Amino acid sequence: MRQTYTLYGWHLSYFTGKALCYLRYKQVDHVLNAVNLFTLTRTIKKKTGAVVMPVLKTPSGEWIQDTSEIIGYIESLHHNNPVTPNTPVQEFASMLLEAWGDEWWVPIAMHTRWNYPENFALFEHDAGKALLPWAPRFLQNKAAQRPAKMLRGMLPFVGIVPEQYDTMNEWTVHMLDALNRHFEQFPFLLGERPSLGDFGLVGTMYGHLGRDPWPKRELIEPRMHLNAWLERMKNPAVHADKPLLGNDEVPVTLNPIFKSIFDEFIPMVAQIGEMATQYARQNGLNQRLPRRIGEVTTTMGGKPFKRGALPYMIWMMQRALDCYTHMADSDKHDVRTWLKQHNAEHILNLNLPRVERRALTVAVTALPPQTMEKAA
């Protein structure tokens, strides 16, 4: 009997695109089920604790939420076409790239969708048809209004406010240009086949920037090399037997991307870590944190950028740091040497609390060592 996985999600969904491209790359039997209203609000909520997509149902009946967890689960069972590089610098870099793609690009994806009205017809059509597949069109359109209202309401919480539009627009053009230059030289981020970082980045490109009419026309299609990468990511399995770059190389064409990671993304995570630590000191350990625990200010393209502080990001950074912690000493040396080239060795000493993922947020399970020393 064929062992088929079911991915519940929508093509227009940020993280469904990531999971779908990954499953295609792994060549495991799977079907995409356009999740309807009942499954989303009842079944998935019961199975995962949140109204969320995508969710993977395994052949054995398990329900797995979160794309990083989905990837980890599949990787543990299906060893062909691994997405995690087997050399230390590329492995660590790919985990940083995944976290950056998953978290940092969310405001850009939402801004380019919801602040350009021509995109709404596609959202209304796809979301309505998925939510109420058996209903007439006018009811489908009405059903789509609810998630649209909810998502529009989230815009300020991720930093999408008029006074920051120019900052986001300028950063987006700069970063897409940098990616386009990279993909002019390399088919994927780290060589000739996709790795974990590619799947992190494809989330924002597959369902949002590369599919919504306005950003697809204005941002992606004019950049032919970036657009070609996106097309490769839609059918990535044909590249599975090709190599990553040799000698554990991370190409210098990715320097603008890592500048964003080290100068913009990680300082934001560090601030969120401090806020989560303070929350845990006030409310105790092992308490589920709100999805948003205040506001944080970082930079975007050298300009101040304010957005909601989402503690979930700590868990994503924790995964990368855990990867480093479990390396052999010689591998750690290689990672530190690479980080020194970016003046970023300090990220290995981030004073983050220990967290455990709880659906769409986290619980602090241990205070960071420096905080514990101060308390003592």
C-alpha cells in the first residue's frame, strides 16, 4: 500500500509554498488538500492547538504543524535528497537562511499583497473556493472576507504602517536585486541543488511575491534570474542529484543577505529574547507566551523599523544555535572562522532564554545563564 502524506494548505499561503516545494523535492507521495472551513477551524485546531496552515497528516495518522517540524519529520524517515548540508558552515548558514526567510520576510509579503488592491481578486477567489468548495460563488466571496479582514488587521503588528512603506519598498528592491545577482551565478543559494535556506526563502516567493499579480509583475518577473530560481523551486526534484558548492563554501554573492541576517534580523531576535526573559521572570517558566509580547525596533536597510515582537522567532534561532552546539570542535572552529569574516561571531553568545514551541508561539523553559547569574 502506498504511504501518502496529506498537506492541508492553500497555494496562496506563505508557509504552504515552503512545505509543498519541500515535499516535491523529497519525492515522497503526497497530496495537497485545499483546506476547507470545517477542517481549518475544527479538525486542525483540535489536532494542533491552532487555526493554522499548512499542516501535514502522515500515513500513520499524526498531524504535524510548523514547516520546520514537517521538514525535520520527513528528513528523519526519508534519507534521500537531504536538505541539510553535511558540512558545518553550510549547515549553520542554511539554518540562518531558513529562519530569515521564514520570519524576516513576513512584513514584505503582507505589504506587497494587502496594500495593492489588484491582488485581492485572486485571494478572494482562491480562499473562498477552498473554504466553501460546495457553495455558490457569492457565499465563497463572503467566506473569504473573514480571513482577509483578520490578515489586514495584522498589518500594523508586523510593522506595515504608512510611515514605514518607503523603508520596506527600498529594502525589497535592494534585496531582490542582490538575490537576482546571486542567482545569475548559482542555481540555488548554496550550489546546484536546493538546501534548507532555499525552502525558507521560497515561502515568501511562492505564494506571495511570485503569485500575487502586483509583486509578480513589478518585482519578480523583471528579475529573470530570481524568477528562474523560483521556477526551479516549483519542480526541485530534478536537481536533487546535483552538488552543493565544494569546500564548505558560502558564496560571497550572499554577503548582502547575511548582512541583513546579522545586522537586522538577529538583533531583533536578541531584543525579543530579552522581552521573553522578562515575561518569564514575571509570570514563571513553562507558561505559553502571547504571540506578540510588545514592540521591537531594529533596522531595515539602515533605517529604523518597528514591528511586533514575536517570541516564536527565538525558537527558530535556538535551532540554529543548537546545531552549532552539537558540532565537533573542529567544525565549530570552521563556523567561527566564517562568522568572523562577517564580524558576527558574537551571535554564538546570544543571551536567549530556552524555549519550547507551543503551536504558534513558545513557552520559556529556562532563563538564559547570564540572567540566572544576575538573579543569584
